[in-house]
Amino acid sequence: MKSLPLFFALSCLLLCSCQSAYYGAMEKFGVHKRDILVDRVEEAREAQEEAKEQFESAFEEFLAVSEVDVAELKSTYDRLQSAFDESESKAKAVRGRIDAIEEVSKALFREWEQELEQYTSQELRAASASQLESTRDLSTNLIRAMNSAAAKMNPVLDAFRDQVLFLKHNLNAQAIAALNKTSIALREEVEVLIRQMEASIEEANAFVAQMRSE
């Protein structure tokens, strides 16, 4: 068991060295951490937009169950399973994009702090330090908004999964009636999720606009 902490420490060191090598290689081509951060925020924004559209579409599929004929339940189940799988995939992509933003922002701010020591002008150093804190605040607010929206995806995915499983196990008229009730109850959760994602997307737009104007 004593080897586990060492393993994790070595894994972290390897990961950090790989990230440093990547950022170093990109900077040789004129692509700096700031540019990478903006690109990753834009990618996360696009992932959230796709996820928002997918969750809205999937919810419409679940609502439509009440209009399905019993004879079509098997094909309906297949369609709902596909909608759930796609929603889960989009949610995973959003989480991955958020992780990527956190990774590069930490590297950017760590480098920025170290470079503050290189200033000989106290005035310029103070101005740069102020800009660092402002940018860090923007990044923190953005990541918080994105994580908040991502967290709202979990209960919706859980509800989608429950409905798919219930329909799989009960391909009959009673299943349609039961799912119709839970789908209507799910509406509020989906609406909250969509609002959260829209707010997060707006936060990303503001962040990109601010970073590009500096």
C-alpha cells in the first residue's frame, strides 16, 4: 500500500511534464497559454450549446412517449435509448472541456505569477498583477458557472436513464401512462438545466470577448 502514494506522485509529475512539454511546443509556434485558454473556452461553449440542444431534443422524445401506440413500444424504447446515449455523450464532452479549461488556466496563472518577478518597473508590475487578478476572477467565475450547469445535467440524466430502463422492463400500456407522469414532472428540471447552460454560455461569451479585447 505504501507504493500507492508514490505511484500517484509519479503520475502527477508525468502529467505535469507532458503538459509543460505541450505548452512549450505550442509556444514555439507562437501559440501561447492565453490563446489556448481562449480556444478551450470557445470549445467548451460549443460543447455546452450542443448539449443544451441535445437535452431539449431528448426531452421532447420522452414527452412524445404518451402519443405512442403500444405496438410501437419497442421502436420507441430504441429511440429513447439512443436519445439518452447521445445526451450522456454530450454531457461527458462538456465535463471534459471544463477540465481542459481548468488545466490550462492553472498553467497560465502560475506562469504569469512567476513572470511578475521579472519586472524592474514597480508601476508596470502592479498593473500586470492587477490584470492577472482580474483575469483570474473572470476565469474563476466562468469555471464556476460551467460546473454549476454541468452539475444540473446529472439529475436529468438520471431521470432519463430511469425512464429508458422502465420502458425496457415494461413494454406495455401501463408503462406509457407512468412515463407520461414522470416526463411532465421532469420538465422543471430540464428548464432549470437549460437556463443554467444558457447563463454559462453567456459567461463564456463575455470571457472570450474580454480576453480578445486586451
